Amino acid sequence: MRRAQVTDPKLRSNANMVPIEMQMKVLVVTNMYPVRKKPAAGTFVRDQVESLRREGVEIDVFMVDGSRNRLNYLWAIFRLQAWLRHHHYDLIHAHYVFSGIVARTQIKYPVVLTHHGFEVFATWQRLPSRLITPLVDRVILVSQEQSRKLNCGHAEVIPCGIDLEFFKPVPRNEAGTS
């Protein structure tokens, strides 16, 4: 049975009541996620995962620690293949160019790749970014400038947002006191 996206207002109003066969199932492949040694790393990825979970999306996170050793991206290809033999998804959402390459080594599931910034511009990672981008099913960019640099026709520009429940305007004399 094909899983439905949780965009129907009837389903969104009470995501906890969505039958399991109606939930979208996503694997997030990322090299940025809070861990004990790096609690601030990739908090924006964690926030996105938690937001989608609140909307009724079932999400697993597949972490690749490329900062510790770049060879971990190579090993992640084999780990991902083994993982996917026992787990099934509607799509894979990769954060960052090398996580996107790992995700694209499989062909069973569509891959959405989010480029978060610097890798698209003047760093050595620009070439791999340009090479992997046409090979994924959808691309999310965080700025129009990224879109111009990549010249990507199948990209959506979704700027980074802020949590308006957490960040609220307050009178100047109260700012910084709480």
C-alpha cells in the first residue's frame, strides 16, 4: 500500500491518530546531528526531524560521522545498503553533499538533497555538489544565491527559518533578562 503524505488537514490536526499505513516514512541521512560529544552539531536537522515527527511523519536518522574521518562516508555506503535490506521508506532526505552521495548509492527510494550553504560556493566541495545535484530526485537550497551557483532546475529554495514560539519580540528593557 502506498503511504499518504501527511498534508491533509484532517490528518494534520491529530497526527498521533494517523493509521500507521497512512504515515509517510523517511530516512534522514546526515553528517550533522547532535551527539554527546557535539551537542550543538546539526541542531537544525534535529529540529526539522522533530517538527516532521510532530506532523505524523515517521523518521529514522542515519548518521555519518564524516568529521571524525572522511572514510566514514565510504563505510556509510555499505552500512546504508545493509540498513535498507531491513527497513523501508517512502524517501530519503540527505543533508549535505557527501550524505547525498551516500544516499544516492541506492536506487530503490527517491532522494531529496538539502545543500546547507558553503559546499555550493568556492570550497573544494563545489565540484562534488555540482556532480551529485542532477542525480537526486529533488534539491532543497537555503538561498537564491545557491540556486544561481548550481543552476539547478529541480530545486526548491527554502530559507532557514526561526521558531516563532521561542523567539518572540519583547520590550527592549526585558530583552536578555530571561
